[in-house]
Amino acid sequence: MRELVRTAPAALPAMLRGPLALTGALATAVVVALGILHFHDAGLTGIDAALLPSIDGVRPPWRYVALVFDFGGEPVGSMILIGLMAVACFLVRRVRAAVLTVVGVAATVAVTTVGKPIVGRTIHGEFLSYPSGHTALATALALVIAFVLTDRLGLGRSVAVVLVLGLAVVAGAAMGWAEVALGAHYPTDALGGFCVALAVVPGMALLVDRVADRL
């Protein structure tokens, strides 16, 4: 098993390290800035006030779609998704990616969990909301998928960056929309969760690679 991990393809393709380091730094800045802006905030301000009335309270059949996305971020749904992805990565001999699926998502969700009481932003008067853990989880899973596709398809650097960021945006936007539509988060909560994943997952991928290389 040790040899399998050591010789497996990198969790983070080398060509993506530079671009994602820059993206991660920018994402971290956004997370901190939004956290400061909405520190102990409990109401609609700025872009949230402009967007939320037109998104919150979505009706069927779109509400059912939102509930399906939301289930993917709940404990049972997320465990199913993470388990399926980890097994799929293992089956295609991306062992490091399988490890990243677990530790990368766990670290991402942990950051959002710790961040909520620190920022102290609430929605509906009592529920901590910033940053969105559901959105962070969906974005983290999309990043891992994009890393694997980049390697398997042998993509060039520019195309790989577009693929990685494109899948992250699609997954983050879908889950973010669902959370806002269900009234669980403000739009900037979703943006914060998206940026947490961009900041954490590449760093965890590098950590996985460094540990694996030393086995």
C-alpha cells in the first residue's frame, strides 16, 4: 500500500501549483474581507440586499432541485458523495486523489465550521451562516475531480486552469444558489464558502503529495 501511494500520480498536478497558489491567496483575502465586513452582522446589506429578494423563497419545482443539492451537503449526503468519489479515485489508481477527497473536504468543512462562530454572522436571528459549509464542500469535491481530469486527459496548463476554475465555479454556484434559495445562507456566505475551498484544497493536495513522496 505504501508503494502504491508513493508511486501514484500527484494529487495536485505540477502545472497547477503556481496558478492555484495565486488563486488561493486571492480567495483567502476575499474570505477575510467578507468576514470582517459581516462580523456579527444579522441583516441584509450590500450585494446581499440586492440579490436575496430575487432568489430567496424559490418555489416548486425548483425548490425540489435546491433540496437535492442541499442534501449533498448534509452529513449523510456528503458522506455518500465523499465515499463514492474516494472509491472511484482508488479504482482508477488515483490513490492520492482518493486521500485528498477525504482530507481535503474534511479540512475545508472544518475551516467553515470554525469560521462561523468567529465571524458570528447570523441568518433568521439565530443560525450562524458565514461561510457556507455546503458551498465549500461542493466546490472542494469539484476541485478534486478537476485535478484528476487534468492528469488523465493530459491537459495543457491554460486549459487545465480553465477546467479547474470552471468546474469549481459551476459546483459552487449550484450549491450556493440552493442554499440561498432555501433561505439557509446569504449570497456572500456562499461566496465565502467557495473561496474557502479554493484556499484550502490546493494546499491540502500539496500536503498529501509531500507526505506521499516521503513514504
